Amino acid sequence: MTEVWFVLGYLGSGKTTFVKDFLARHPGRNAVLVNDFGAEDVDGALLKHAAVKVESIFDGSVFCSCRSEKFAEAMIALSEEGYERVIVETSGLSNPFQMRKILAFINGRVREPYRMRGAVCIVDARNAEKVLYALNAVKMQIAAADVILVNKTDLADKASLVRLEGAVRALNADAPLYFTTGARLEDENFAVKERTLPAQIEDITVQKAKAEFQEILSAEELCALGEKLSAFCHRIKGIVRRENGYTVFEFADGKPHWEETDKEGNFLILLAAGKFSLRERAGQVLKESGVAYTLC
């Protein structure tokens, strides 16, 4: 019977790091299904060589009506290929409270049902407090988890970790909770069960935009853009063209991150939450930078 793991967590929390580490410690016939809310598949490129097969569903959450049908089709197809595990890396903006219902629907249409192994939620210790009270998706990801990893604890002080633990426990009182710096799950002995939907509060609009570049940007130009855009963007990530190939570029935690890829592109996906126009703010930053771009 194929195990299925759901990996939850907000943008930049460390989901891809978790998946890479998990696959390295669980070799075998593993498949990964990556879900990206943005209009381009970026994380799939990072995991291409980490598993036997990597599928990607982007431009929406697999738990909403716009992508759940495609998700079900992909999972049904994977069930025929004899994998030991399927790891679903969900969108950082998803509401996962439909995952068990959708999995039940899938299991009713496959020859051998998947075994729900658990939902792991990665919480970013450094940035969680600023988004936890603004986005319902963050609350729901924590509340739906079977086990919670508070990640990047080396980037947060003790007082903020204490506050964060209290906020997490207010949403999910009994799931095992671990503090880590590398998104590693050391203890896989946890219970899987239905969870209660947390109380609803006003959500702040999530916006996305794609900046396509006409020319190769230098590392200095990309870092300068990342620093300015991070003032209002929760995620800055894309594939950029370099002199000798292509690189996945992300500006997170106040610094740039680079990783080579064989996927082509020259763009950044921007995600933000707030009662402002993301395109207007991003357009102003890009215009002032002097780079040639198209914003869509």
C-alpha cells in the first residue's frame, strides 16, 4: 500500500527543504507532487532529481475547486505506478481542510487505496508571527496538522519562540510539536486523525504577480530588487537566466538563495497579502530599478 504524506506550511517555511531531507532518509520508489499557488512551477525544478518522479500542479491550490480535479487525476495515475510513498508538497496559501475528503474521493477510484501517513506542517519561526494573524490559510495549516515543525529557530529569539508556541497551541493543542533548524522530522511516531476547523476571521486578500525580464540581470541587480520587494512581498522566487545557464533564485530571510536548474526562464513570481495593489507597488520598484521588464 502506498503511503501519502502531505507537507503543509506557509511560503518560505522550509517545505522543500523538508521534502529533500525526507527523501534522502527514505530512499526507494518515491514520487513527489508539488503544488504552487503561483503561475509558474519553481519548486518542482528544485526536486527534479530528488525522487523517482516529480509532478507539478501550479496556479492554484490542489484543495480548491480550480485544481482539485487535476490533483485527483494525478494521484490516481500515480497509484498505478507502484510507488512506496507519494509526498504532496502543498501550496503555502492552501486551506488543507479538504485534504482527507479529497483523498477519500481518490481512494474510491483506485485499485489499491492510499494510506494516509500524516500531514506535516512547517512553521517559519522567524516570520510566522507577522502572517499568523493576517491569513486564515496559515491558521488552517497548523490546525490541520498531525505533527508540527517550528523551523528556522536559529533566526528567532527565545521570547518570540515562546509566543509562537502559544499561538500554535491555541490552534492545535495535541499534535506533536518540535523545534528545528533544518526542517527535519526526527520522530515519525504520531497519530493521524481528523481535525476541527478553526474559527473564521477576516482574511486579507492574497495577490500574485509575475515579473518577466528581457535581459540577464546581474546578481547585484537581483539582490537589490529582492531587498526592495521584500518590504511588501511574502515570497520572491523564480527562475532567472545567467551567463552560463539558469538558476532558481529566491530572496528570503533578508538574503538571496541560488540553485542551478535545467529549467529555462527569466522571471520572478511575487506573492503578497494586504489591502494594496501588489502590481502598483512592484511596478514602481521595477521601474525605479531601471531593468527592462513586463509585469503580469
